[in-house]
Amino acid sequence: MVASFFPERPSEFLRLKIERALFQIRDGIHKSRVKGEGPEFRGFKLWDPSDNTARIDYAASYKVSPELDEVVVRTSYGEKRISVVVILDLRVTMGFPLQKLEHTVALFWLFALSAFKKQDRFRTIAVFDDSLVDSGWIFGESALEGFLEQEVAGYAPGAESLYQGIRPISLLADSHLGDAFLIVISDFCASWDEEIEALDYLGMSGRNIRGVFIALDEWSGLKYNGYSIDIRDPRSKAIYSIGSEDVKIILEASEKQFSSLEENISHYPVSFFKIPLICDPIAEFLRVSMGIEID
């Protein structure tokens, strides 16, 4: 079972990678994507790359530097707290191949540690094949570790659950969410049509909610040498030997599926990023989402 292999804390190596990434983004991953300024003007400060360019005050910048060698941004009192919600797909397909789970763990902790670094609240909803578990709002690593150990790694398939038959975004629709960053990490092998429709009930634009769907792509970059390859179905455990035409069909179907998903969410303030399993997940996410290059 995928959940039983989900670690309750990041490895030291992963933590160092995340800390290095967050060092380059002063406001954290989540606040770089959701505006959280308060309404009352406070003053000016020199612009840095993590600031929203829309906050640059060119009139004030000209007084500081007539040649505009340096520009300043407006700051406000009472910066809003940004809520971070990660929907974590832990259905059976997310464990095959193992790199999917490894990528999921890395991206999950990237967003969690970003929230905790800025003292913002964090919530995760883990989705299993037959149910889901909800952490509620968490404010620190120790509480999150406890939740992952007891409710995720210790999840028992088939056990009665308060949330059986409920989908994660539908669950959020009843929570009056606002000033939030919503992240979905999945391979999207299962249908997400109902969940995308549920985005209507979040009132994302009016409530200052931004989202990102991160698709883990196991087929991108596949090098096929012309011989048959063996593929194991994670649900039935059956092993299939497929040839060149079958591989071509699978690749085309995967690309079509992701294109359709991207089109369906394009009507909402939600971005779509595809992360190939052959790439480092943190470096690739920062590159495609923020244009930041890290080694």
C-alpha cells in the first residue's frame, strides 16, 4: 500500500534541498503565488526578485534613482496570512513506479515547510482508493509528523471513515476557505472531473484562492528501443508485455489526458504543471512555475 511507505518526516538530504530552494524565495513558495498584502500603506522598500512586479512604484523609484537603477515597492501593514492546502493523491497508482511516491514526498514537504517558515497554517487531505483523511489546520512540523504517522502511514484500507464517498475539493467547499493556495499532487490516472467542477463552489477569485495542479508524468522522456517492454498494472498486479505500437498509443493517450486536464482547469485561477519522473521534482517545479534555476 502506497500510504504505508509515506515518511512522516523529510530526510536530512531532502530538508537541505528544500531549505536551499526556500532561501531563494523570501516570501515562500506559497506567498509568491497568492497576494496577501494588507490594505493599509506602510512605506517603501527596495525591490527584490521575490516581490510582485505589480507592487513597483515607479514614481517613488524615480525619486530614489532617476536612472531607475533601483526600484522600490509599496509595503502594507497587516499582511494577510495565507492558508496552504495540499491534496495528496495516495491511490494505488501513485506507488508505481516508486519515483512517483518519491516526487510526491519532495513536493509535499516543499509546500509544508514553506508554510511553516512563514508561520502560515497548513492542511493536507490524503486521498486513498476507498476514502480520505483530513489533517485539519496544522501550524508546525511536529503536529504534521503525528498526523502522517497515525493517519497516513497507519491508514487501514477498508476501515470505516467519516469521509467515505466524499471528494477532497468538495470537502473544502464547506470550509469557507479564503486567502489560500491550493495544491493538488497526483498522476491523475483516476478521473478528476467531479473535483474540477467542485472548484466552482470555492469562489476562488472572490476569496483570493489560487491553485496549482501538479501532474507526475511517468511517460515523458521514455526511450523506447524497439523491443517489447513489460508493464505491471498496479491494480490487478498483472504483467503485460507491450510492443512499439502499444507504447505509442500509451504515450499519445497520456499526453491527451494531461492536455484535457489543463484545458478543463484553465477557466479557474489554477495553474497546471507537468513534472516528469526523470527530473528533480523541486528543481523542475521552481523552473516551470517561477523561472528559478537551482542546481
